[in-house]
Amino acid sequence: MPESPSPKPQGWDYVIILTVFAFTGTTAAFAPRFLMPLTGLDSGFWYWVVYFVLITPVYQVLLLMYAFLFGKFSYFYEKEKMVFTWIGRKLGLVKATEEG
């Protein structure tokens, strides 16, 4: 039996969702200060390639972590599954179903 989607946000849910994004974005902005020196790269093309490859999964983990702390894990988890399924379909990694 498929899981029921998380309920539509109402009232204060929007404030909590925006707060989760704010905390996640702020933390993700500071994370490279600590993570990038571990790569040994200072600047240039490979710095930015590694930066984006590294920060993308870090952002996703932080998003779910803050969502859990603010009680919105199921909402964000469902949204992330939808986004990654959509990306997978566009890249041909996931087969499209009859529903989508």
C-alpha cells in the first residue's frame, strides 16, 4: 500500500518550512569553509567542481536533519523523493511510470 503524501502545509507550517530552509542554507554556506580545505584545492576550475559535488549531498543531508529537528521530516523527505525521481527520469536513470 503506497504511503499517503504528507498533509498540505497550513498556517505556521509555512513559517517552519521557511525556517528549515534558512537554517539549511546558512549552514550550507558555512560548510565549505571547513570542508574545502580538506580537499587541498584553493581556487580554479577543479575547486568549483569539487565544491558543487561536495556541497550538493551535504545540503540534502542538512535539509533532512533540520527538518527532523523542526518536526517536518516527512514533508521534506517526500519532497526530496519527488525531486530525485524527477531528476532520475530526466537523466534516464528511472523509468517513467504510467502515473507520471
